[in-house]
Amino acid sequence: MITADPHDLAGAYAADALTGEERETFLRHVADCPDCATETALQQEAAAWLALAAARTSPPGLRERVLAEAARTPQLPPTLPAQAGERRRRRSTPRLVHLALAASLAAAAALGGLAAWQHQEARQTRQEAASQAADFARLLAAPDTAFVKKDLSYGGSGTVAVSRRLNQAAYFCRGLTPLPADKIYQLWYVAPGNKVRSAGLLRAESTLQAVSLPPPDTAAALAVTVEPSTGSAKPTTDPLTTWLLPTA
Amino acid sequence: MAKRQAPGAGHIRTSETDRLLVSVAAGSQDAFARLYDAAAGPIYGIACRVLQDPARAEEVTQEVMLEVWQSAPRYRPESGHAMTWMMTIAHHRAVDSVRTLRRSAERERAVSQHESTLAFDDVVETVEALGEREQVRSCLKELTAELRQPVVLAYYQGLTHTEIAAALSLPLGTVKSRLRRALTRLRHCLGAPP
């Protein structure tokens, strides 16, 4: 239920006074309203004080249990910055920004309560665009950069660019098949000994996409799987495709 | 507070907990232990208050701390304070949990029947019981009753704005705008969380 002034819902949202459906409606609105995202973040700051004021001594033994559980629980991969090609266009076409924000907000709704941050994060990525573009330029110009291309059985093609000298890599794909909203492509580095680590998440957003990957280090291959929309700590499905990376 | 910049402005003062959360994002279990010491009390406290059930609140605290550990790599200090980020997760989980319990126990109707009589006393009691942060209590007290009631009912008792409207016999739109005004005034009174 959106009132005449949707800004008013920022308070109800920050205090978790909205029902699930209203939250989603509000988040869709925020996706198109940067001011609302800022307002929501401020309202959440005030709400956080109310939690701090209610502090109590936590139960004995809980600390050890939580630390032990964390020690055996892998962390989620950081969300990769949006695609570079997308970013360049964002400056001239704000609508694309909104679409990207809508996507990040939808992901936030799934996580719960993190909308404002995801939104700010998306704004941040825009500012990082320039340095990202410089990274790509350096990789593409490096003398040892190798390109490994594969046609993808699930549509389009994917190319990995890797420079061992720079310890830098990027992934380019064309015509990636979009997935349902609750799924996402996730890239993985596979190092000798079958050690797998996340190389980031990949949304099908435009015909041609470029993603900066984390440093490959000893990775011998790049693989892609389909995962739940928030990404996984370890692959939960079989790889769709694997690219063997040239060694130094 | 005029000196504070809006999130995203890129000039937010980094607090100790922000730095800890960044270290946690890099996988530091030592930083996570220290973050636990800073955050577990408020998380457990708000869960207790919303759920009114220490055992369930303990479970929620454990779930929230684990979510903090897992999601830390997605935290951006430029976007807001770690404490706000963690409290947002905690409160959302606690409210989710209490609403599920209320639904499954079919207590929702019973709750709303009692609200109109309980609401006012509860608000006063709840505010008085906030021992940990004198500053927050005094800022809450500075609010007029009409702003204080909705925010206390929403935040500390996990009521939806519809339930609050029913409890206070107010139009829905009034509840929404009062929630926002109450939080705005609190923030002006308190600034950003540590």
C-alpha cells in the first residue's frame, strides 16, 4: 500500500513495520528513487540506535558456539561490480542505472533488510567505473595475455582473458541466456588439487558483458555453474562449461 | 545533525566496528570474535524484546551473527556503518520470527484485540526499561507521545503499521508519516550509531 508520499514508507520500512508484499512494493519504488534510498539509510541509522539501547548481556556459551560455527562456515563471495560495458553506458542513460539498481534491490529483498546498502553499493560501482576501465585496458594490452574462447551449450560464447604476469583476468561473454530471478551464474577458479574458490557472480544483463575477475593466482581453470541468486560458498551444481587457463 | 553526511557521500567517519567488519570480510576470525563482543549484546537484547522469549532470542542471535560472518564480504563501509548494517539484519530476523510465531499460533487476532489497552502502558514501560543507553531513552522521551507510540510498537514489539493503526485508532497514512518523523527526530537527537 503506497501512499501519496512514498517517502513516508521509509520509516515503516526501517522499523520493519511493513508486510512482505509492502516491502517489495517499496523496494521497487526505491530502485527508481535514489533520494528514497538515502532517506531509508538514514532512517535505518536511527532504528539501529533503538536496538543498541535494548542491549543485554548475551547468554554464556553462545560466543563459543557462534565462533566455532563461523570457523567451519565458508563466507559468501563479494558481489562483483557490475559489467564494465554497462557502466560506461550508465552515465549517459540513467534508466540503465535504475534497472541495475532494481536488480540489486531484488537481491537485497532476498537477503532481507539490506536494501539501502545494496542501493548505495550500486551507486558506488558507478564511481569505480573509471578505475575498472583502466584495469581492462592494462589486461588487454599486456604482452602475455591469453584468450580462451568457448561456445556455450546454454547460449552465446564466453572468453577468458588471463595474464599470468599481471595475475589478472577478465571474462567476456556474448548472448548469455537470462536465468529466473532466483538463480544466478557463478564463476569459479579451480586450482590444482581441485581447490575451488568463487570468482564472482554473473547476471545476464546485456548482449555483451565484461567482468573483471579476482586475481587467478594458481588457478588452472575457470568454471561456471548456476547457483541461487545470492551466490554459493561452494558450487552446488555441475559446471556448465570449463575453460582451461594457460600456465605462465 | 548537519555535520553528518548522507551515506554514499563517501566521507563517513569510519568507526572501530566498521574496521572490524572489513577485517571479517577478509576472513579474519579474530576480528569476528571482537565484532561478536561489540554486537552480540544489542542483537540478543533486541531479539529478546521483540520475541519475549530468551531461548528463541538466543537462536536468532546465533543466526544473525552467522549471517554477519557469511555476508561480511558484501558490506561496503562507504555505504553505512557496520553497526547499522548488523542491527538492520538483526531486527528484521527478530520481527520475521515473531510474526511467524504469531501466525502459526494464530495469535494475531488475540494480539490486536489486546493492543488498544496494552499499547500505552507498554510504551511507557518499554522506554523505562531501556537501561543500557540513557541517551536513547532521553531522546525517546523527548518525542511527543504521538510520535513515540508508533515507533516503540513497531520496533520493540514487531507490530505492522496496520496493527499499529488499529491499536492506536489512527489512519494508516498517519502511522506511516509518524514512524518516519519519529525516526528522523531520533537521528537528529543521536547522530550515527558507533
